[in-house]
Amino acid sequence: MEPALSAEKEASLISRAKRGNEAAISQLYRQHAPGIYGYVASRVGDPALADDLTSDVFLRALEGLPRFEYRGISFRAWLYRIAHDRVADHFRQQARRPIVPLEDGFLHPQSDVEREVEASLEAARLRRAIEQLTTDQQQVVLLRFTAGLKLKEAAYVMDRSIDAIKMLQSRALTSLRQLVDQAGLDGTADAGR
């Protein structure tokens, strides 16, 4: 992933991209594609489908770029909103409830083997706990803690008020804490196995 750009540099890049500058469009893609792909893959659980949907997101972003203007929402949040809408469209077309497996890359184990195994087990328990949250709770956890969006940006992506996102996040974290405690995330539940 490319290093984060300052707001001024990104605004300049967006301005050039709006004028059709291919290098600027390419740099915006390189800057944001890994995060968008990770979000989409976390929502759909299928890497090939995530590739297709991520391509759709950037195609739609390119089509909508001439109309993009900063209005208190970052370009990144705008892209996540497009991704959110594209994933929702996909699930509507599939007429099924989304299942949200989380990718292994969210937790980074340390280097020694024992710690790697422990971290891998903890990550699996955490993923299972997150998968038990409601779809909206899963999404707010992904947007806030994996994608790193601010409350205002997550509210924009999910088309909800900031207060609704705060409440949803609070409920998600409370539920997650309970699920993790029940699963024995600290490993004590598995000690006798």
C-alpha cells in the first residue's frame, strides 16, 4: 500500500484525475485499492468475487469522479460508500444474507512459532466471535477498526447518523466482549483440550 497522502496532495491528485490524468488515476487506485479490496473481501468471503467487486467499485468511482467534491467527507470514505453499495447490490442480487468471514491478515502474529500458533488460534476465535454479530455490527467493526474510518465516515458509508453508528459500535463491542469471554479468547477454555 502507498503511504498516506496529505489532504492537499490528495486534493491535487483528485483534481488532476478529474481532468483525465492517467498517472493521477493510477496513483489514487494504488493508494486505495488494497483497503477497498480488504473491506469487500471481508464482506463477501470470496477472493475472486472480491476482485470483481473491487474492480466495479473503481469503475463506478471513475465514472463518478467528475461529480466528487469535498463536503466534509474524505475521498476514502466516498470510495468505501461505493464499496458498501456495490456489496449490498451483490447480496440483493443473490437474495441471501451476507456471511462475513474475516481475513487472516487482520491480526499479525509475532515471529516465534509458539506465539504464531497462539495468535492464530486467538485470531480464529475472534473471527468466529465477530461472525456471530449482526451484519450491521460486523460492518461497523470492519469500517471503524479494520478500515480505520472515523465515526463521521462510517456513518456516511452506512447511511446512518453518527449517533446511530456510536450506538451500533457500542452494542457490537459489548456483544463481541461477551462472545469472546464465552469462547475463552485468552485460551483458558482450550487448556484442557
